[in-house]
Amino acid sequence: TYRRLSTVDALTNVLNRHGIERFVESLEATRVTASVIFIDIDHFKRVNDLRGHYGGDRVLRKIGEILGAHTRNTDGLGRWGGEEFVLVCPGASLSSAADRAEKLRQKIKETNFIPEDPLPVTASFGVAASRADQSFDDVFRQADEALYLAKSRGRDCVVAAADDQMHQVTGARKGTWAMLSGRFKLHK
């Protein structure tokens, strides 16, 4: 149907940006809190350069399948744009979302994306959790900042905005973050 086409990404068969925005609007309307996980495929340009756009499309489709296979039916999974995906997990705490991100990170790393011409693929993850008094715009920005930090720390890792710092993390002050490596560690 037309409505489905307007909210689903044709290549990966997950929600598109418009679909995710609609999903988030429905959460905001019912005042449900959620965790947001931003996922960015590391060095994706290199995949396209080495395997062409057909290879790049295969990697994007497979990432969509991996994420979809490990997503609850209450979650919103979408392709945010290019090689970036977003997973919105209603009711999930920061630590449970970070644990899920770590499992997804390992799953992606272990997957042989192009069996006849093996290509290692990794992804970086940024995680943030909303509170009742906070807009989803803030949470998306915090998850995006955490993703930026994951990339600046060498990629192929999960960075979560520290729970007790959430209210203090703004675009102007990136403060303290929790880095996930088996468990939370605070980094200043």
C-alpha cells in the first residue's frame, strides 16, 4: 500500500526515517519512555569502493536482517539514512539497551557479509535513554553524540550516555559518558 511505502525503506525492509518519526510520535503521544540506539556501519565508503554499490546494498540489507532478527515486535527499527540505522526500544533501560547494542555489535562483527568474497564489517553504536520529562529530540541528540564518541574512540564499540548525566548532556557540554566494555566505565 502507499502508506506502507511511505514508511518503509525499500532496500532494507525496515522503517525509513519518516516511519521512525511516526513511531516516535506515537510513543510521545502515550508518554512512553524509550532507549534509542544509533548504529553506523564503520568505513562504509570502503565497502562501496571495494565491492561496488551492489556489495554495499548487500551489506545494508544484511545489517537490516541482523537488526530485525534481534528486535522485539514493540521496537521501532529504521534506516536513518545512508549507512545509519536507529533502534527505538520502548520501556528499555539504558543498561538493557546498551547490552542489546553490544550483542548486535558482536553479531555484525561475526557475520560474513559477502561469503564468496569475504569482507569484514563492523559498526559503531551510540545509546541513550529518555526520561518522562525529556523530549525525544534530546534523546536522539544524546544517542547521536554517543555514536560520534564511539567513532572517535576507534569504532566497533558501544558508547552509552551515562544515566546520571543524562540531564546534563547537551550539545554544548558533552560531560561524562559511560563506555561499554563488558560493563560500564565512566570516562571524563
